[in-house]
Amino acid sequence: MSLLRKGLAVVLAALSASVGISTADASPKRIVGAYYGNWYSASKPISAIPSDTPITHLFYAFSTIENGKCTMTAPTAAKDFQDIRGLKKRKPQLKALISLGGWGAGGFSDAALTPASRATLVQSCQDLFFRDGTFDGIDIDWEFPVYGGPTEITDRPEDRRNMTLLTKDFRRALGAKKLVTAALPAGRLQTDGPYDPAKSFELRELSRIMDFINVMTYDLGTGFSPVATFNAGFREVANDPMPAADRRWNNVVGAIDYYQRHGVPPRKMVLGTPFYGRGFTVQSEGPQHGLYQPYDSTFWVDGYEEAMKLKASPGWKEYWHPVAQSPWLYNAAEKKFVSYENPRSIGIRADFARARGLLGTFMWELGHDDARHSLLKAMSR
């Protein structure tokens, strides 16, 4: 009887791969995902990740598309890939995925346009990344099909369907033993007008094909926002001036509700947490220390350590919002507002992911944590 079951399982796995349905999620363990940017190779190398890290899935960012093919231009890639193989030897259960795309990465619309162009892209990725045992899957980060993202990137109305077809082609080519995932947006501020993820992605069908979806429940307050706001607010805040129809979904809880409403089951979602901050130079302090105030410019806060340095500097004060469940910093003299996350706020999001039955949590990005791994510990607790 056991031989019969084993044979049946093999047949079902082969059939699922041939029709583009994921089988790798039969009984998945809780995911603790980490994106690793290759620009940290010198200062925070993969070889320094300890063997007892709670990370279960490492996403190496980024491969990009050039002339319709997967490419890797990072000068440290060969060493990084060697370090990934070394880490997997020290931690055999770790899965490593190559992340394709990222903000500002073009080439997707052309590469996904026809069966022939998709075949070229998929084969090039196989040849480049799946011959030496480094990677266990591919993570598609197309920002974004149809509309949204940088204006100079080519997009088409048919991108939405072509994203699904591309995902199916990766699934067929890589088979059921490799992972096929995607990083998909949650925020409504990805363009000059309101952004709706379901207009870019066939969410229900993608969730059937993919092993899981990394829901980017951050970048909820960006340079497309008219006011200074939270990068990853937890719940809808009533006095947020964003129109109510968009505000409802432009928060962590609302984004997960939205994805479920569009057919993505909780067991296929991994909740994103930002390890970086976003800053706004506001025009006035207003009643809430810069929050929801018009601004003149934006700036980047490169990780938790930088946020803590600001907090410890003269003129900066920290505040906590009971609904957004996030801290922020404000400097009255400089009129600067900084949204970031700390162990308390990230722990709240990790608890929410478990309570909602999500597959786990991930962060952007590992290099943004401090030397004590304070945020990773909170995310994986």
C-alpha cells in the first residue's frame, strides 16, 4: 500500500507541475523570510549569517532582465553564491531563492509578451541560477504590470495576464521541487494616482500557481503620498486624509483583508515588515508632530541603526500611534518626520500573522537590522 501511495504522489506532483499548480505547499512550516541585497556583500556578507539563524528562506536581490534574459551584474555575485552554498551546508533546511526584478527594474513587459519571449527568459534563468545547487527557487518582483512604478518602465494592458502566464512557465520549467514565489504590493501609493494591486495581478490564479506570495505590507507611505505618513501602519487611522476608499486597504490589516477578498488564502501569504524608515521634511509640525502634514521633500532612513542614531540625537523625539501601532520620530527645529519600525511594532505584526493563519513573515531587508539582530528576533519570536 505504501508503494502505491508513493507512486500516486509522484504522478500527482508531475501532473501539478505540468499544469502549473504548486505542490510544494502541502504542509509548509512557518516561514521567516529575509531579502538580502547584494550591495551589503562587503559590509554584511552572507558568510556572517550564523548557523542558528531563524531565517528559513533567503531571497537574494536582485537579478534583472536585459535583452529579454536573466542577468546578474553584481560584481560580488560569485562570492555571494558561494557563501549561500556554504550557509546551506551549515543550515541544510534553508531555502535560497533568486529574486528577479525590484523597484525600477524594467524588461518584464517585453520578456513576458509572447510564448517565445517567456521561454527565452525562463530558460536563461534556469541556465544562470539553477545548475550549481545555489538556488531552490525564483521570486518574481515585477513592479508593476499594467501601471504603477517608475514612469520610464514599459507596461501594457496585457501585462496582467502575461504575469500569470510567465509564472506558469516558471512552474512548469522548475517543477514541483523548486519554489516559485512573488513579491506583490500592498500600498495604494505606487503611482501618482491610487494604485490597485488587482488591476496589475490575477491574484487568485497566481496564488494557485505559486508556493506563496510575499505581500509587501510596507511602502504604504511613499513620495506619492501628499502628506507625511506611516510606512507600514497597522490599521486604518480615521484622521488619515487619504480618501476612505483607499485608506481602508492602505494598512497592514487592510492589505491582508484585500488579498483574501481577491482569493488569496492565508496559507499562501507571507507578511512583509520593513527594516528601514522613510522620512519627510514637513511644512509645519501640526497637531501630531509632523504626522499627516504636507511636505517639501522626502529622505531615506537606511535601517534600524540609523533610526536609533536619530532618536539619540539632540532635537529628536519618539512618538507612538495606538492605531497604526508604529513609532515615529520628529525633529521640530528641522521639521523632519521619520516613520520606522522597532521590535515592539514588528512583534505586533508577527503576532498578527500567526493569529490570521498566514504562512509567516519576511523583511526587507536583512542588511537594515542592527548588529544584535533586534528586528529579526522580534519578527521570528
